[in-house]
Amino acid sequence: MRVLIIEDDKQAAAYLVKGLKESGYVVDHAETGTDGLFLASSEPYDAMIVDRMLPGIDGLSIVEMLRKNEIRTPVLILSALDKVDDRVTGLKAGGDDYLTKPYAFSELQARLEALLRRGSPSAAETRFTVGDLALDLLSRTATRAGQPIALQPREFQLLEYLMRHSGQVVTRTMLLENVWGYHFDPQTNVIDVHISRLRQKIDQSFDTALLHTVRGAGYCLRAPA
């Protein structure tokens, strides 16, 4: 899942970015309302976390402009303003949820997950299977033929993306943008290394390979015919 954070407090933003990345999200961050509005209008996101008080353009104005332009990305508004009228104003501006500061990261994460389930049918899926390979997003576990597979966070995220697109060819560009959050090719072998490690874990001890390299195109995770 790809999330945009619009937050001018550098310390608070760094805390959010770190926590969400460790939870498997691809995260972009904008420090000003102007930059945030540009990203929110030009890039596809599954959800946004928007601080109410921002330099340039305030958070509520960002949400109002997005809604006027028919951009329906779920938005969680963050604010130190905690009165009922403040929350009502935020929701009427087009926000989908409103969380007051200070907040616990676990609550923010739970609210974000609820928005993702509500906003996207594919996001509501919490369990994926390809052949005898299974991935459970809630328990953060993977198994093949009932045998547990230990995955590092990035490997888990990579496998989730491949399973969401099972049977399809996934290009390096798709992986760079959606798993690593790069909008350019850093000219490294990071994808090859992670694909190799993932293949060893999900295929090496089994008779049938599920993860295939499509020469000149990318990779495909598919069940045997």
C-alpha cells in the first residue's frame, strides 16, 4: 500500500515514515501544503495522512481541492484541535477520519488500515494464496504446503505485491515504485538480490517453482497449470 504523509513537523513526520515503512507501506512525505497538493494530485496513493496546520496551503484546503477535482483517496486528518466542532469541520471538508494529537502510533495504524479496507476492495483482502503458497497480512505470516516461511519485512512486502498480481508479469519499474517507493531506477541490483532470496525461501525446498523470471519483461508468480 502506498501512503502520502503531508506534515511540516520534521520529527513527527520522520516518526510516521519510519513506523509505516517498518509496517510494510511505501511512503512519500511532503513538508508543505503546496508540495503535498501537487503529489496528491499527480501520483496514485491508497491513502493520505494530512496535518491540518501546514505552511502554504492548510490541510483542510488540500482535502477540499482534491474532492472538487474528484480525487477520492481516503484521508486521515491529524490535528491538535480536538473540539467536536473542529472534528466536524475536518470531516465536512472531505476528510474520512480525524485523529487528534498527541496520538499513539498503534491507533493511527489501526485507523489507516480501516480506511484502506473501506476505500479499496483489493485492500480489504487480508489473505492471498497461489497454489500451496499462502500469505496472511493480519498475522504477517507466510506458509507453503503448511510449512512456515520466515520473511524479512521487505521480502514480505515483495511477496505481497507479487501475490496481489499473481499470474501477471510484474516489471522492475512496478516493483521499484510500489515496493521500494523509487520514482527512478537507482541502477542497483536490489531487486535481483531480493527476488533471489525470496525464490530460495518459497521455491527451493519444493518440487514446483512458483516464482518465474520472464526474460526481458520482469517476474511472474503463478500456480502450476
